Amino acid sequence: MKIRARNNLSEIPGKAAIWSDEDGLSWLTFDANAEITLEDALQIMELAKKTQVETEYFRVLIDLRTNPSLSSEAREFASSGELQKYISAFAILANELSMKLVGNFFIQFHKPGQPTRIFTEEEDARSWLLTQKANK
């Protein structure tokens, strides 16, 4: 795995980190087995907005390989129309069946308003995100 530049790193200790890589993609990573509530999701979004350029959307790679637990309220927020103001696409990175099921459930049940796909390979997720619209 290639080491990525972690620009504008912001963290919620014991929960999650958000940062951008050398191509301007935003990464949302979670601490191992973190439990993410709606309050955490709101805090993550506030941290992310501090690094946003007004003319750009976030293209977000959500890394579920550490098996976080997201509350139903946090998943609902992630698919809300509120995030469409900031995020143009989600790539979900999952390497275990349980996390793939969580990702598929998120896509099928919550129906995010942005293009959203699940990947097992980091480079595939990045390549797809780079093809998604970044400008408003």
C-alpha cells in the first residue's frame, strides 16, 4: 500500500480522522472498532468543512477496514441532503464481508444523493473518485 500525504489532518481522538491526499481526495478513516454517533458524524463534517474550497465538492473515500460501528442516525445523516452541498461522491473501502454488507445497506436503504460505490482495493476506489465531479 502506498503511503498517502495527509494534508489538513483533523481528528476526533479515539473515533476518526479526516484528511486529504495529494490528489485532493478526502479520506475518512476510523479508529479500530470505533462507535460513531450522530454527534460524531456532525463533528466530522464540521472538521471537513474547515478545509473545503468554496468552489469544490468533497470526493470522500470512507475507509471501513477498521470495522467501525455507525449508529443509524449517523448513517441517515451521511445520506442526507445536507451533505449534497459539500460532497459529490462516496467511495466506500471495505475488506470484510460484514463491512461490505454495511456499505450495501447504506447504499440500498439510505440512498445517498451522491454517486456511491463499494471497493475492496484502495487504488480502484481512488481511481473511481478521481473521475467524479469536483467543481460546483
